[in-house]
Amino acid sequence: MPSSRSASPTSPASERGGRVAHSATALAVKLALAPLLVAQAIATRRRATVLPEAEGAREGVVGEGVAPLRLLVAGDSSAAGVGVARQDDAVIGHLVRALHRALERPVAWALRARTGLTTRGVHALLRDAPPPAAEIAVVISGVNDVIDQVSTARAVRDRAALADWLVRDVGVRHVVFAPLPPIHRFPLLPEPLRRVMGGDARRHDAALARWAATRGDVSHAAIALELDAAGMASDGFHPGAPVYRACGEALASHVAQIVRR
């Protein structure tokens, strides 16, 4: 006779079973729609506007005084500020200014980011050109994992490898992973490609949050964000200035809570 624990709809085993079933359904939908999805992806890539990364310094110090917080931000095109002209208006600019205000101490920051990188690519970028020592690292990646059809399991392994390297080789004491954006709201993407990629992004983000919750030196920064065309860049795919501000300030609040512990 099954125990009440095994029969509980909220048990870990039941939750895992639900995730497996949901993933299987998503895979079946992808296979059924594969010809259309491939055609839409190719057409979307061809018509997409290629925007440059934001200009401006990628290292600096905000504020004056002793004992600055040493911060590293690494990631893909969103970390690099694609969608705005200057780094001051990108996520890094809003993040370091808001963090300086919240902590009332200087912030010594470094940005390492490049368009098109998966999480594994971010790790390779940092290994090839090691950043300065940092206490806190913020990683903004995941959209290209979805685009490249990296499995959720491999994406988590790649994040674990990156976090372990940052702690061991860069001296980071805490790694913050930004959430994946709501891809199902990206204006550039047609249906059903938008819906399928959005579902993949939600599964990746949920797996990231579950994994981060198992570690004391890693966290997942949940950011409530409702995207619309007005908040996006002109390419309909990258954040615009309002989204970068909201994300930068939300990440600053998350990091400040960690630093105050």
C-alpha cells in the first residue's frame, strides 16, 4: 500500500514527475512543429536588426572612500548593453549606481560580456581573460542557451561549473544569476516560435532557481518584469532603457541584501 507521502500531490517525487511529463509534452510539441519552427527561426534571424553593444567604460569605481565592494558582472548581449547607446544606461550603469546608494560605500566594478554567448561561452570568456578579484559576481545569461537548444540539465551543469570557477579562481564569495527574461513577450518572435521559446525559457529559469536554492554561495534573483514593445529596444529582442533600469535596480537590491548578511 502506498504511503501518504508517496501519494501526496506536493511531494518531491510528484513534482519531479510533473516536470518530466511537462518536458515530454514540450518535446512532443517541438517535434510536431519542427519544420515551422525552423523556418520561422531562419526568417527571424534574417530580418533581425543587429544592434551594437553599448559604448563606455567596462571597469570603474562609483563613489569615494575605503573598502569598496568589488563587483563582477558577466554575460551575454544583455549584460553588454545591446539596445542602448551607453553603458551608463545599460544594466551595469543602473546596477552600480543603485548599489552604491543602497550600501553607502564605493563599488569597484568590472564588466565582461559579449553578444551571442551561452553560459558555457561566458565561462570561456572569463577563463581566457581572467577578471580582477571580486566579492560578488552577477551573471546574466541563458537566452542563448535557449536559442541553441541547450538542455535544462546541461545549462544547470554549465552554471555550476561557472559558479565553482568564480569562487575558486576569482575569490567570489557569492554568485548571483539573473533570471531569464520572458521570451514569450519578445515582439520580434512570431507565433508559435515565441510560445515555444518562452516555454523553454521558463523551464530553464525554474531549473536554475531550484539548483541555486541548494547552495549557500549562489542565488537566483527573481525579477518581476512585464515586457511590452515600449520597453524593448528597436530590434524587438533586447531590453530598452526602461527595462535595463528596472533590472539593474532590482539586481542592486538583491546584491545589497547579500552584502548586508
